[in-house]
Amino acid sequence: MTIKVNQPTQEFHLFNNQVSYIFRVLEKSNQLEHLYYGKRIKHRTSFKHLIEREVRPSCNMFEGDHTSSLEHIKQEYPSFGTTDYRYPAHMVTNNIGSQITNYQYQTYRMIPGKPSISNLPATYVEDNEEAETLEITLVDEVLHSKLILSYTIYTNRNVICRNAKFINEGLEAFYLTNTMSTSVDFPDDQFEMLHLTGAWAREAHVEVQRLTKGIQSIYSARGASSHAHNPFLALKRFDTTEHTGEVYGFSLVYSGNFFGQVEVDTYSVTRVMMGINPFQFKWKLNPTESFQTPECVMVYSNEGLNGMSQTYHDLYRTRLARGFWRDKERPILINNWEATYFNFNEEKILSIAKTAKELGIELFVLDDGWFGERHDDTSSLGDWFENKEKLPNGIQGLSEKVEALGMKFGLWFEPEMVCKDTKLFKEHPDWIIATPNRRPSHGRNQFILDFSREEVVDHIFSSMDHILEKSKISYIKWDMNRYMTEPYSLGLAIDQQGELAHRYILGVYKLYERLIEKYPEILFESCAGGGARLDPGLLYYAPQAWASDDTDAVERLKIQYGTSMVYPLSSIGSHVSAIPNHQVGRITPIDTRAHVAYFGTFGYELDITKLSEKEKEKVKEKTSFFKEKRQLIRNGQFYRLLNPFESNEVSWMVVSDDQKEAIVGLYKVLAKPNDKYYRLPLKGLDPDKLYKIEGKETTHYGDELMNIGIILADDYTDRAGEYWSREKAGDFSSTIFLLKEVHE
């Protein structure tokens, strides 16, 4: 049992071997007080000694009780306006315009396992023994509303998942204007906030800042989780490193407008909240209806940031991703985008596919430009029928020819978008998101289809289904290349326009679900101009995501390092591309391009037919290597060793679960003259096992490799001869170390 209830004191203790989470019911107000979240502590029959009260100059709930101010009580799901002046976890507006709520504890129930969340992605269990769920029901008698707070704790993971559900049991509608998925009040402010920020082509850069009094937040109001911020933040102690110290992670399983906020009050209490962004959100909840928030996955680690990441990796790889491809080896693909852009025909595509097959690549992906009159990015989105000038045999014929080569075939779609020159737009101009009497902004010459409308989702499903049903398609790259502007839906009532952004994402999820149900063996890769929608919500439908449109190996060190804070390597789309790189113009060795791309899904994005024979042999070699190691990379424990945001040298590694094998990637961005000696301490090995590093004569025990490290002089210089005659590695060099257990 992972949940215990102290009935006399109405206390709830969620715990496993690693973490404890404790809250209770307040005696007079019947609201919920938070007591503790952190490293596991022993269960006791009462936790009243954890209650903190002090008479302070403040407003109090009850006359004669000068310690009943909610401003000075740590809470589970706080409201505003009844003595708490901090930002609330929820806000409701009723028929008289009041925003005061008073949800009071009514009952609880414990559920074996983990219930699914209606119409939303969420983590899951395959056996009820894996987790236990506590549901707390609260009631607001004036509003005639129920609020159900759900807490799931996994038995063998330091994971607690939270969500909330509002139910209207009255006779009149009310409006939800704020519905956080989680809120936690910490007793102190001795934290740094870590989050992932960036822009197109430089996503998931790690940002760390010390908490200050007041508000610090991350958010998206763009209609997608966005390039600017990922729906994740962590609170780490000042002395926390990658491998030591306390950290609390908060990750929202959602793909739309989100909000993550940390508020430090003047008494140094830290409140963390995460959920749907309340900005421009207003949900009309009619009688008998309910509203469900997305899930927030909270991870506690006392083994540093890397410990937090490993928990997220294992959970998201095996209990968020699902379906046919969850546990399978992903095919090594080649995408034609940077090889041809829009300028291709069937002959060119088949020549790339044939050469790729000869070099061991397993999947060919046809990117943008195969439909309508799509010769550049100004037209044709929405007209999902083949351009017969480019592809005289259509997608069906091309896919059959690619499969005849012994490869699988994949196809690019951007199903949420439309261009004005299309048959779809001319027939349904009201189907785009646009505000009446206002000029609609365009992005990449395209407009957003209103996926809050069921008929729009139905039409796009039919269009895609027409292609998929008759063709041999094993993979879909689902792209989304612009953010939402002028948000307004002609399919929603005036007082429901604040529902558009959330209903839109529900429509995206619905289309994914319908396609997966009919085509369960298609591998989906999500993409949004790169990593603008690399979030846990989409991992539920697409087990891998294109991490960034930036394919430069040096830039990818930062992007993939940051992405790995939350997301498993099996989800990080990574390609070897052409040089000079198409985003930054940098020239990097193919070894380094491959060595970076190994630590992801691995593939290629270049015109492979233009490579020299020597380069083709390199591709063949790198492809063969990844096939040998992809199980280790996919399923092993990932460790970040050297930080690209702090160092010229970057390193990470993966260790097999049995600790018998490991692969280490080491990257040196800029060469240095007459450089110092380097040692690279490793992580995750068995201290008592003896390891051999491939290509080296000596053997090393795991404790030596972890405490002393690999001595790198031999890998960076040739000790024979004069300094001037040595071969220099140059800029952007890299090395892969392979470790295997040996016996004396």
C-alpha cells in the first residue's frame, strides 16, 4: 500500500521507498492543508507536529481565531479572496459575477492502479500493482459544484501525478477562468528555478535562476507548447548538481497554452503551480457538465538533476508512449527535405532511396511538396492529393516502389493548416481561426484550421485516410509550422470563445487517436517547426518528436542536452545532415554529426547520392554501428557528464541496465593549442566490474572509471614525434567510447 489515511486527524500520506507527500483537512474550514513533500519519511498515526501556526497581522477566516489566515497556511489547491492574497490554483465566476469559491472536503476514495483521463493524454499502468490513486472530493455548496483532486503515486517510481476535475451540479452555468493541474506550497525559498527556453532552431536551452520574492513564470499563449518555453520546470537546491542534491520536477502532459509559475511570498514560502494558461481562458461549464485538467507529473529526486531525468525517461518511455512502436527498435530513416526541399520528382526520390538502401538505411521519408501545386511554402496546404507532375504514380505507386527496394516508406503531413489558394479554403473559408472584421495574420503563408470544430477534424481525417488506405505508409511526420493568431471560432458561441485554444488541442488529440486506431502500426513523429510541440502530451500519440529544425551538430549538443532533462533518447529526433549546415553554415566532420545524432532516434537528412564513395562508406559504417547499439541507447540509463552551456567539452553516456555495457559520447567544440590534460569521470557503472574500453589495451574497474575517469591524452594527441608534426583533431571533434565488462 502506497497511501495511508489517518482517520482521526484526517491526514493523507502518499509514500513509497523514495518519496512522501502529506496533507490534511483543516478542522474548521474543511479545506486542505499541505504538510510535506520530499524524501520518504516514516508513517505516523499523526502528523500534527508538522502544522505551523503563528499570530500575524492579517485577515482571518474565523472570528476569535487569529491563526486562521489562509495567507499563512500552506495549501493543496488554493483559491483567492478568502484571506489568501497569493495567486490561486483555480478561479470560478458565477452568475452574479462573484469569483469567490469555498470548496470544502467531503470524502475520499482510494483506487488501485491509475484511472485514465477522459479525452486527454496521461501516464498509465499495465498492472494495478504499479500505482495507487487517491481522489479527494470537495464541494462548494453555494456554487453547487464538486471539485475532485486526483493524486496517483507509483509504487516503484518517485513520481506523483496530479489533476483536477470540476463538476457543475447546479441549475445554472458558471465560468472557469483558472484551472491549474497542480499546486504545491514549499516551506522555504532556498531554490533555483530551472527551465527550458529558446526559439526556433535553438530550442530547449537550459536556464537557471535563483528564486526571488514575487513571481517568476514560464508560459505559452501561442496555441502550442512553443519553442519559447517547454511545459516543464524544476526547483533545485543551490548545491544540487547533475548527480547530487534535491530537485523537484514539474512536467505538464499537455500540448497547448500552458502556465508554470513560482511565487515566493514575503514569508519565504514558495508556491509552484502548473496547468492550462489562464490568459484568455474562459470555460463555460453548464449544469451536469464537467471539466478535466491535464495531468502534471511531479518527480522528486535526491540524486540530482540526472536522477530526476532518469525517472522521467523511464516513465515517459514505457508508461506514456504506448502502442505498437513503444518497445520496438525504430527504423533508421532518411528524409529528403534538406536534400531537395520542394524540387523533386519520382526519379530523384527513388535514386535517394536506392542509394540509402545500399548503405543500410531502413526507411525513406518524403517530406513537404508532394501535394497540390506545392512548389514553395506559399500554397496548397489542405489539398491533400498528389501532384501528378512530380509523382505520376502517386503516393501509392511511389510507396510500392520504395517498399520493393526493401525499405519502408514515410510521408509528411501538415494537417492543421490551410493555404488560401486551395480547394479546401475556397469551399470552407469559415474553417480557419480568424476574428470577424479583423485582418487575419499569416505565418509561413498559411492559416490554422479550426480543430475545435468536429466537422473540420472529420474532413482532415478523411483526406489523410484516402492517402493512407491505398498506400504502403509506415511512418508519418506530422508538422505544424505556425502559432495561433486572432483566436476566434465561428463554431463557438460568443461566451465560449475563451474555450478555443483548449478545444483546438482536444481536436488535435482526437485526430491522432482516430488515425492510430485505424493504423496502429504507423510510427508517428511529431514536429512543429522543429521542437515547438515537443511535449509529454504528444508523446502519448507520437513516441518520437523532431527536436529542432537545426541539424547542426554543435547546436544540437545544447538542444539535445536540454531536451534530455525530461524526454528519453527514444523520443528525440536527430539526423545527420549535409555540410555546410543549412541553418548556421558550419562545417563539421561526419563523425561528429553521427556521434551527436546517435543519442536520439538517428537518421539522415541530406542528398546521399551526392556523397563521395569515401563518404558513403562512412554512412554505411555509422548506420551499421547504430544498428548494433540502438537497443542500448534506447533502453539504457542516460547520464549527462559535461554541460555544453558551461564547457567547451561536452559529454554524456548510456549504461545498460545490467551495467555490463556502456557507450560514451565526448565532444570538443573548439580546438585548443598545447592544451591541458583531461580526465572524464563516468557514471552508472558497477564499481566492482572490470571494463575494457574498445581500442585500448588496458582494463579498468568501474570504481576507477567513475572516480578517476578516462584519461584522455591519448585520444586528443599523437604522442609520437614533434608537437608540430602531430595530426590535430581540429574544431568540432568527437570520440565515442565503448565499454564492455570483461573477466580476468
